[in-house]
Amino acid sequence: MIFEDADLASSVEDCLRYLWPKLREGCKFFSHEPWSKEIVSLFFNKKWWKEELMTEPPGFWGSGRIFPGIGFAMKFDEKSDEKKILTCAKQFFKNDTHNT
């Protein structure tokens, strides 16, 4: 588990660049900035993740109802069933017009 409270997008990038490779599969990277569109969008930025970490972006969960001041990304093997399930869930909620 990693918990960052870096406040600036450039600082979160540094945390991800150096700490994400040390994170084991199935573990979470918690962020104290779920309110920041700039920081949350980093977890979906395909170009950044490919160039910096040679992987797909993990996405971001949280930032709302249960823990409004925290969100997380989870590290998965790209071929894992968990990754496939989360990808399906993201697509479902993205297309859900009732979930605003």
C-alpha cells in the first residue's frame, strides 16, 4: 500500500514514477487529492503511463460517497481477471446516465 498527500500534480507524477514500480499486484495507491481533476486525470493518461511506466493507466476509484477525501488506484497484471472486471465496471458507470 502507498498513501500520497502531495497536493501538486507534478509531485504525484514523481510519486507514481518512483513508487508505482515497487507496488505489488493487487495493492493500492491511495491519493489524498480525489478532488483534483488534474491529479485524477493522471491515472487515466495513457500517454504518460506508456512513456513513464510502460504500462496501461490503472484508473482511479473513490473520491465521493464513502471516503470523500481519498481515492485509490490498484495495480493489476494487464491480463488478470481483476483488471477485466474493473474495466467492465468502469465502462458500465461511464455509460450509466443515472450516475452523475
